[in-house]
Amino acid sequence: MIDGYGRNIRYLRLSLTERCTLKCAYCRADEGLCPKKRELTADQFVKIVRACASLGINKLRLTGGEPLLRRDIVQIVAECAAIEGIEEIALTTNAQQLDGRAPALKKAGLTRMNISVDSLNPDKFARLTGGGELRRVMQAIDQSIECGLLPVKLNAVVVRGVNDDEIDDFIELTRERPIEVRFIELMPLGKLGEDPSKRVPSAELIDARPWLHPVSPSYIGQPSTDYQVDGYKGRVGFISAVSHKFCADCNRIRIMSDGMLRPCLGDNGEVSLLPALEQGMDALEQVIRTAILNKPAGHHFEENWKTLRNMSRIGG
Ligand code: SAM
């Protein structure tokens, strides 16, 4: 469906839960747990995806919080995969609970895997995430490649003075593996992100590495700008939402585990789908249609703006 600024909205990021096993420094370090009772049921998520698909959404990303905390995740993937119009289902995960589950997710219809990892040093990783195990992430990368959840993408949020000394180690992961390592600019979506001195503009990382060669995007409208080292199997992407606003090409909306629809990550406007979920499909489509038509032109990251929810509560 075309929004009020002529953008074709095809992509839904669906947050299955606000709960997370980790406490990443830039994400939810200052948050407590969200009570589970506020989460939608699998049936409600599937109804929402069906309504979105009827409005032209063809790509779905399941995220959170930590989506693998939902025991019904395989059922949600399978039922969403069966919806006419849904062509792609991706998962964003911290991979701490992935071991042995990738084949069942793939069989249910998952097509792609994004794994978050912000340090390749096991002690630093544990510190940054509040107890995460790097070993599990490395296993998850191999298991996801093995079962064909390709391309496997690794997300690393770059924080000055914290992990900006590991950029080349991350790039080195692409030498033998057909993966995409993506460096994400820290966004003002939590206490750490509100400190601009912690942000490392992508251009700074790219300019310091003339051996990175630009490569064509994997698909039109992708948020990352991609590079490769000659002879390496994988690629390296930079997502520069703050320094290079790509809102004019934004094709996504977000729906959260409490049933709120947020048309723009960097704008606090939200609308509840709960009344329409009670009323039926027509009402649901109508409220989603109106929200898409009213999607803001762009985020407010550069305006000293503050989010009312951090990323783990919105869905990254
Ligand atoms: N638990 C899952 C995970 O760890 O991937 C999914 C949720 S997490 C909120 C999704 C993504 O949001 C992660 O890749 C994380 O790095 C990113 N993220 C969270 N806070 C961010 C911030 N302030 N700036 C940029 N990216 C952020």
C-alpha cells in the first residue's frame, strides 16, 4: 500500500515480546521485565499479519525483545508463512536460545536469520549484554548457514570506546563465511544512544578502510550500504540511520507485542489495534490502512528527540 508520501509499504516488523534474556548496554540496560500478560496471542499476531498482507505487506520480520522466548514461535512462523502474499519471514535474535531450533524454524517457513553480536571477545560480550554467551552466537551462525537461512546477517551496534576497536575482527568473519556483517549506528533509543559522543558515523569507519569496495545492494531500498573485501565470501554493510537518513525509502511499519502499531521507529506516534482485533478483519485492515497513510515523513533523531519506548519494547 502507498503511504501519504508515496512510499510503498511492504515490510512489517512484528515484535513478539518485550521480554529479553539479555540487557544490552545500548538497548535495555535501564529496564525491568515486562509482564507477559500484555503480549498478544499467536492467533492475534496471525490475524494482524493476514490484515497486513491484504494491504500489500510481503515481508515479515519477527523480533522483540527476544522472539525465541515465545514458546509458540514455530507455530507463529508456520501460520504466517501460510498467509497468501507473505513471501519472506526473517528473525532477529540474540541467538542465546537458538541451539538446535534453526531446522524447525526453517521447516516452518523462516527464510532469513539476523543475529545480534556486538563484541567478538567473550568477556566483553558477556559484560555488554549482561550475561550473554558468545559461544552460543558463533554456534548459531554455523547452524543457520547449515540449514540455509541465508543470507545470515550479523548486527553489531558500534559504540565509541566500547567496540569500535573490533571493526576489523568483525570484517574478518566475512573472509570464509557467506554472511553479511552490518555495522549499525547507535540510535537515540535509550540512555546510551542519547549521548552523541558514543555514536560513530559510518563514514568514519568506511574512510579508514580503503580496502572495502562498494558492492551493489542485494535488493532495492535496503537500509545498508554494502562493501566487500576482495576475495572474501561475505559482505559488510553500514546502516547509517542517523548520519544518512533513509526515511524517503522507508517501506516498513512496526507492530508491537502489546498490539500497538508504530509507523515510524523515530516518532512516538502509535495506534492500538486491540479494539479492531475484537471487531474483525475489516476493522483491522481499516486501522492499519489509516496508520500507513499517516506514517510520518521521517524520524526525529537529529532533533534532540526522546523515545517513549526503548528498542527492546519497540522491536529492533
Ligand atoms: N533480541 C533480539 C536481538 O538481540 O537481536 C531482537 C531485538 S533487538 C532490540 C534488535 C536490534 O536492535 C538489535 O540488532 C540491536 O542491536 C538493535 N538496537 C537496539 N537498540 C539500539 C540502538 N539504540 N541503536 C541501534 N540499534 C539498536
